[in-house]
Amino acid sequence: MPAHPQVTALIGRSNRLGSDPRNTNYGGGNASAKGQANDPVTGEPVELLWVKGSGGDLGTLTADGLAVLRLDRLRALAGVYRGAEYEDEMVPSFDYCLHGSGGVAPSIDTAMHGLVEAAHVDHLHPDAGIALAAAVDGEELTRQCFGDRVAWLPWRRPGFQLGMEIAGIQRTRPDAMGVILGGHGITAWGASSDECEARSLEIIARARGFLAEHGRGDPFGSVIPEFRPVEPDADRRARAAAIAPVLRGLVSADQRQLGHFTDSPALLDFLSRSEHPRLAALGTSCPDHFLRTKVRPMVLDLAPSVPLDSVLGRLRELLADYRESYAAYYHRHATQSSPPMRGANPAIVLVPGIGMFSFGSDKQTARLAGEFYLNAISVMRGAEAVSAYSPIAEAEKFRIEYWELEEAKLARRPAAKRLATRIALVTGGGSGIGKATARRLAAEGACVVVADRDGGAATATATEVGSSDIAAAVNADVTDEGSVAAMYRAAALAFGGVDLVVSSAGLSVSRPLVETTVEDWDSQHQVMARGSFLVAREAARLLADQNMGGDIVYIVSKNSVAAGPDNLAYGAAKADQAHQVRLLAAELGKLGVRVNGINPDGVVRGSGIFASGWGAERAAVYGVPEEELGAFYARRTLLGREVLPEHVAAAVVALTAGDLPVTTGLHIPVDGGITAAFLR
């Protein structure tokens, strides 16, 4: 069935507005359209409202993301509305207004869209508009900027009361094209979708122009010389990578978090200015901002030139103070009906000269928290440029943050996957077992860093696994100490640290003993024995900094246990890896780190090792065609089945996803059943 023309217009407008961050932030704001459609029961025309549903994003909105309501029933709710203190009664009432299945859950702003009589309504959170809305004299600034074309409405909590007041403005002021909502954002309307969109863009453009024309040049004050950004970029990011795992461990005290790092010029400039401590303490203003960023950030008060150990010590002190302060904030405002405190740790940590660390229950949430704080900085800049930044009162912020309706939105989130909030690093992830393992770990909810000495292969795997919120690629040589350290720095900057390391990088050369060269021996021991050691050593350092436990899994081989012909260098290197597992399990247990191994055999399909010439060499040893090598290996097993990369990946998940929490020092055979490789 073709989409209703009003819906088609609404989706197009929403996507255009929502794809430009100058108009609104991710997931912020909503848009609606009204129109007639036939009731499938009576066949009679009815007036409908299509509006972006709860939790959706305008930039990526589709028709499936709309709530659909009967307009007559929605407007009839005004007759049973009992006043602002009963706001929470109204959202469940929207369910009685749904048309058909109703689409997705209606948002708290549904009343605004339904009660305004115009056919099309936009509600957006542009930084320029919020700058006026969050200025101490926002009403006068709105009059100066827009004259009578845009009205001012003081702060109102989103809900039915706000919708009624906006509808009153639209009804009684025919020349007005929209409203600046104090402490919140903008709303615009139009008789057509094009008119509504044009008015939204006009309000935003005028606000930006007004701030540019009338704003002073140094709204954040003078530069604090010792807080200037660390240069060059590599040094700044190296310091950030050293801080990130420690911070992640600290802010995961209530529940495990993922991290994101930002060092944009606008952020670094803000943190270098004299007014940043005052402004950061005021917190963010727009509800969408502080729902993501919490009531205020945590701010380091030391210069970047201070030694790292002192910085980390001070961060621990500030974190303890923040937790105490946040708990006091909660208890100041909580009532018997308030949801439980969701954790007292900061979502945003600001480090002058270095950047911003943001945290959340998944990478996207962490990244968006940082993006929303950048929006807040832009709002502060605009408000301070023309006036003074004055966010809504703390009590109002609490009412939004711990709103039962917000709690209901959180409850609608799907159940977390088994490896959610875990960060995995897979070496040799560009092909074979490593690639299959990266794919499987991501499917189980982990964020994955794919490392390979073939950077193109690593990138291809990461792209296949998912977006940058799920996977990152690193070009790394596990035989090189500097490259291994850089690999972990990349993981710390991408996701906040590492929890699960899979050492899968490998190679092989098959030769009789007398034909095995020193180069053959050295190359295999460099990658598998030395490489696994370097990867594990750097992992231990990072995991100790995080103080959250972790897993290290070695992809070893049945050849570490069972001898085979013409394979000395490979088998000896694998035996070295196998004993590293035991030694590391004994040493790292005190950190809560479990170390286990997997012993596959004959993983031919998709294998980078077999494809690089080893397959032909092993086929020649056994006297079979290379294309039949996998089947040959299968025939010699007890189960008669070929071992695939996915079988090894499944074993990694079995060891790390929670079903074996007290298992360490174990080797799991994944070989189809090789009696000579039975562990004794």
C-alpha cells in the first residue's frame, strides 16, 4: 500500500532537518503531520496525527518509526487533563488514542504536535535556538531577534501543559511562526510540510545570525596558558590512551561502561579558557542534553604538564567527590515515587589540554553523550556571547532525569546480549579464525578491535562486523613492541580499554627438519611465541589499570600436544604458546584475569595460513590434492567432521561469555576428535 502523502512529506522533511547537526542533535526533537485517512472499520474518513515515536531519530526516521493517533481522541484528552501536577497520567492515555496498531510508542511531546492546529509541526534542539532559550534574558533576546514572528515561552517540563500553551500561542498569534521554549529548544509550524520546514530553518538561521552579529568574541574568558592543548596530537592522544582505561574502571563501579574520547578544537578551546570551571559546574540545559550527560560533568583541575601518576590520583579523588555529590543531588530531590538512583558516576569527564571522555552502557550511548556535551558547549558559547548562560533549575533537571516516563523508555530497551559492555581485541583478525572470532564476538554484543599486520584485511573485517560504534581496525605487527603498545592505545581511544584479548595471529612453514632454516624457526616463534607474549604483557598492563578483571584466550593448536611430520618449527612455537597459557593463568589470577587456550586442528576454509602456501605444503606431506585437504583432515577425526573457523569462534564465546566464570588455565580441543591430542 502506498504511503499517505502527508507521511511521505513528513519523512522527507524529518530526514533533511535531522541530518544536519545545526538543526538538532541525534535522537533530539520530533516532527509531525496531520491528515485524513479512512477508518478500516467504518470506512469513514478520520483525522490522524503521525508523529515521530519515543526514542527515534529524525535523521534516520522511516514510516515504521511513527506513532499514529486519532486526532479527535487526542484532543479530547484536554477535557480530562487535571493540571501540571498530573502530567504523568497523560502519556498512558495516548494508548487510547492510537489508530490501528498505533505504530511505535508515542513520545512525551505528542500533545504538542496534536494540540497545535497547524497541519505540520517541528520541535527541534538547535544549538543557536537553545542559546537564546538558556540565556538569563532569553525573552528579551527572542524579541530582539525575531520581533513578533517568534514567541517566548518560559521553561515548562515537556508534556500536556506545554502542548496546551504552545497551541494557545499558535491560535491567538496568527503572525507567529514558532516559539522559543525557555531552557529547551524551538517549535515551528506550517500549513504545509514545506512551509513548516522553511520556518524551522528560518528560526535557526536567524538565531545563528543574531548570535554572530551581537556576540562578543571571547565568551569563555581568557586563555589559561598551562591549560592549552598538548601538542603534537600524538602526545595528547598518548596521554588520553593512558588515562582512558583507568577512568573506565572508575566509572564502572556501579555497572560496566564503554568509553569514547573526543579532542575537537572547540572542546580543547573551551577547556583552555578561564570560565570553563564555572560553566561546567552549571551543567547542561536542554533536557536531551542532560539526559545524556547527567546533571553536570566531572572536571579535572590539573594542567596536562602534571605527571601522569598525579593526574590519575587526582581523578580518583574527584571521582569519589563526584559520587558523593551526585548521591546528595539524588537524595535532595527524590520522592517516594522516584526511580532508584541509576549510578552515581559521571557520564562526562573533562581533562584540560587533553580532551573529553564520555561513557555509556554501549559505545553509541557513550559517543552521543560526548556529542551532546559538545552541543552544550556551543549553547554556552552562544548564551555567554550575548548575555549569561542560565540553565534550568537543578530540581527541574532531576524531575526530567528521574521521570517515570524516562524510566519507562529505558525499560523498553531490548535485553543486553551476553558480551554487551565488553571490549574484545583480536589479533590476526583479518582472516580465518581471527575474522570468524571477531564476527562472533560482535554478534554476542562485544565491541571489537580487529588487529592484523594486513591493515586492509583488518579494515575489511571491521567494516563487515559493523559500524565504528561496534568495530575498529588496527594495523599491527605483534612481533613489534611499539606496534603492540599502539594497538592497545587505539583500543583505549576507540572504546575506553580492553576486556577480552584473543591472540590469533599466526603463520606456518612446513618443512622436514633438515630443510628447516633458522629463518623458518625464527619467523614462527617471532609471531606466535614472542607475539603472544607481547600481546599478553601489554594486555596485563592495561587490565591492571582498568581493575575490572578480563580474559585472555590463546588460539593454540592440536600440534602443541600431538606431534606431526615435517612440522617442528610450527609445533614448537605452538607448544610455547600452550605453556604460556598455564603460566599466565597462574600469574594473572590475582588480577581477576582468566587465561585459557583453544587447540584447533585442520582449519582450512578461510584460513590465511593455509592460503599462504602452508596448505600446499601439508597436502604434499600427506599425499592428497590441496583442494581435498580439509576433507582429509576430517576423515582422520573421531567425528568425521571438518573443523571450521566458526567452531573455534564458538569456543572463544564459551570461555568468555559468562558460563565458565571460574575456569582458567584450560585448553579446549576443537579438532573433531584427535586421540593423539587428548589432554592428560
